[in-house]
Amino acid sequence: MITITDKAKSKIDHLMQDANMDNEYFLRVSVKGGGCSGLSYNLDFDNETKTGDQFFEDKGIKIALDMKSFLYLAGTELDFSDGLNGKGFNFHNPNASRSCGCGESFSV
């Protein structure tokens, strides 16, 4: 399961409203090869279910993960930072053994 902080929920809600997305859309979180540590996080909005999707909901946000991504992201918390040290979504992944300095990639 992936959890979402209050700040991340607020930003997701804001992005969905700005794009006029209805409740058919959900947050798709995935992992792909790449980045300086080997695996990169990917966030997007989607309204099409794919075979093997795992669905979770936290704070009213519906989240989809493919099975491969679920194995890497189980227990991860999604946060949002808007401070001086960087702005954007952050993943707090307990499965990552190493992360790059920017926080956009990891390895297990």
C-alpha cells in the first residue's frame, strides 16, 4: 500500500481540479528503469485500468500500481514539498537501499 501525506493530497487535488479531471481519474504510480541509481519513480493521472493493476485508496485519492511497481513501492509514503530546498513530490520508500541526491531514483 502507498500512503499520501496531507500536503501531497492537497497538491493532487489541486492538479486534478486545474486539469478538470473527474472522479474517473486516479493517480498512477510506477517504477521504471533509469536514473542514476537504477530505478526511477513515475507519477501520472490515468483513467484506464490495465491488467494486473493493484488499487489502493488513501485520504480519498485512488492510487493504481502495476504488479512490478507494487513490489518495489509497498509501504511507500508520497509527500509534497514546496520549500526552498526543492519543490515537488517526494517518495519515502522503505524498500530503497540507496537513493540519488535528487530523490528521483533509487535502488533496492
